[in-house]
Amino acid sequence: MKYKSQKVAYWFFAACMLLLSLQLIYGFIMGFAHMGYDGLHNIIPFNTARATHTNLLVMWLLAGFMGSAYYIVPEEVDCELIYPKLAYLQLVALLVVGVAAIIGFHLNWWEGRKFLEIPRPLDYLVVVDVLLFIFLIGGTIWKSKKKTTTSMVLFFGLLAAALLYLPGMIDTDSQTFDSYWRWWVVHLWVEGVWELIMGAILSFLLIKMTGVDREIIEKYLYIIVGFTFLSGILGTGHHYYYIGTPKYWLLVGGIFSALEPIAFLAMAIYAISMARKGGRSPDNKTALLWTIGCSIMSFVGAGFLGFAHTIPQVNLYTHGTLVTAMHGHMAFWGAYAMLVLAIITYTLPILTGRKLQDTSTNAFAFWTSNVGMIAMTVAFGVAGVSQVYLERKMGLDFLTVQKEIEVHFFGLVLAASLFTLGIVAFIWNFIRFGLPHEEGS
């Protein structure tokens, strides 16, 4: 590795593997509950499993972004990370807060707000932890004389993500106002500032692996990401359709949600063209596979499937159904999970000095997890469309419909099992790399 302090990233990536494993377990608990086998209900009710599953997702993705920053920033600005020991402390603090939140969910200590269930006292600890992270990354950039577009976009994306956590902490007695501010966090993260982070990491990976000139990659990629970011901001309107906000959000949300797939398609085409333009065989073909796969699957999940059910006339029926889960699973997987797995795959050989990146295990992990996720998306889609028809068109009771669609979750659990096989293979390969050392190449 270029700088000793980059080793910090390894431990954040290791935390990703642990949290991802736990997320899968809670996913299966929910899958079996949907099938009618809810034997753990008295210990882990469905609402607890769901809150734990989604918050573990957010935690391991954030840990992945932080680890990426701790690796990328020193290399981009040619400077050791300032106070690396504080970075280890920041990781421990993040995990402690996460564990406390999960235990709290199981003891019914939570706010009960979807995606923002963490109890309020822990919110303040999250803010402190993220401020420490921003200080370490920002201080490293400030200390260095060299500034790159990639490092600055990554920093400001992370800073904006930290600031946008604050609206979710606004107290209100109104359900409408609460939902309004909550989507400032959730939507403006995943379809706003996280896309800046995504663009920076994609840029770094493409520069390192394709050999295409930095100016070319950064110039065009950030134009595309900027368009995605801007369409995503006003695209927040598709969450405001039917929650008591003014009717103009139907028009704003509908138009700008329709623009988002165009930006994601441009990103996919661009990443593929840069890989082909490079014209050289990369040392880490699997990392490039994850990188290109990320751009393609994010278009399918976040772009196409997102657009398909955010048209106001469609969303009137699909809102709050399993159609949303169909979009959500593929979108998070394609745009952010695959991105984190791409940077992990790229950095592990460098951090450890062991060339295990292009093994059959890694190839198996990539293809099996992606085929499994596609199958899960199809299963969610079939269950969701059935739910929409039975519940929203025929007017059947919610619980009656849940009983009717149980059969679809047999297919979902089978698909999830295939997906899990791929993730297990990825984690096994991660373990095989071993610990980082200073002589990494």
C-alpha cells in the first residue's frame, strides 16, 4: 500500500462483512415469517426484524463508505491520514452505537420511524461519531498540498450526508411533517448525496483499473453524477404524493423521477465505455467486474424499477406494497452494496499483498450473488403485483392478502439462499486474504 494509515480501511471493511452477515440472518427471519413460519415472533417480532435488517444495511454501507474514504483520500492527496488511532476509535464507537441500537430494537427502545428507528440519545452519538470522521478526512485533505476532484467530491458527499442526518432529528407532532423531514434524510441520502460518494468511488476505481486519463474520467463522470444528483433532489417529491403535502409535488415528483433513469443509464454506458477504452487487461478483473456491474445494476434497480413505480398514477396503487421492496432491494444492491464490494475487492490485494482477487471463489461470489438478487427482485415483483391487485383493486383485507401471497415467499427464500451462497463465498475469500501488513504492494 502507498501509506501505512490506509490499513485503517481494512477494519472498516471487516466490520462490513460482519454487519452484512447479520443483515442476511434477519432477512431470512422475515422471509420465513412471510411464509407463515413465524416461530420466533415472541422473541423477534416482525417489526423488530425489519428495523434491524434495514438499519444493519445502512450501517454496513456507511462503514464501507468510511473505509473507502480512509483508503482513497490518502492516496489521492499524497498524504498520510491524520491521527489514524482516532480512526480506529471512530470505528469502535460506530459499532458500539450500532450494537446498542439493535439491542434497543429488541427491547422495544426505538423511535418507530421507518429507517430512522435509532433511539434519540443514540442519534446524538452518531452525530459525534460522524463529526470525528469528517474531521479526520477533512483534516487530511487540508494538510496536503495536493487536491483532486475525486477526493473533494468524496469529502463533500460525505459532509453533506452528515448534515442531512440532522433534519431527521427535528421533533414534530405531525405525521405529515415527520414524514416530510424523514425523507430529507432517507431520499436525499440514497438518491442525492450518496450518489456523489458513488461517483467519487467509481471514478477512483476506473482511473486505477482502466488506465484512461484522470481528466477524461473525472470530467464526464461528474457531469453525469451531477445530473443524477440534481434530478434526485427534486425527485424527493415522489415520497410526498399522498402524505398530506401540496398537490404540486405530484407534478414535480413525477417529472424529476422520470429523469433519474436517464442519468443512471448514462452512468452505466459511461463506465462500460471507459473500461473498453482503457484497452488494457487489469490486474484485478473481479474488481472491474463489480465496478461495471454496479453501474448496470444501479440503472436497473434505482433507475428503471424506481421510475416504474414512482409515476403518480402507478404509485397511487403500489405505495407501501412489496413493489417498493422489489425496487429497494435491487437499488441498494446495485448502487451501493456492489460499489462497496468493488472497492473491497480492489483494495484487499494491495492491503494484504496476497493476490487472491481473480480466484474461482471470487467469480462464484459475483455471479451467484447477482443471479440470486435478480431472482429475489422477480419474486418481490410477483408478490407485490399480486398484493396490489388483491388489496388495492379487489379491496381485500391486508392480512387476508398476506395469507394469499405466502406462496411467493417460497421462491423468494430460495432466491435469497442463492444470494447468500454468493455472499458467503465473498466473505470466505475476504478471510483468506488475511490481515493487512505494511509491505502490501
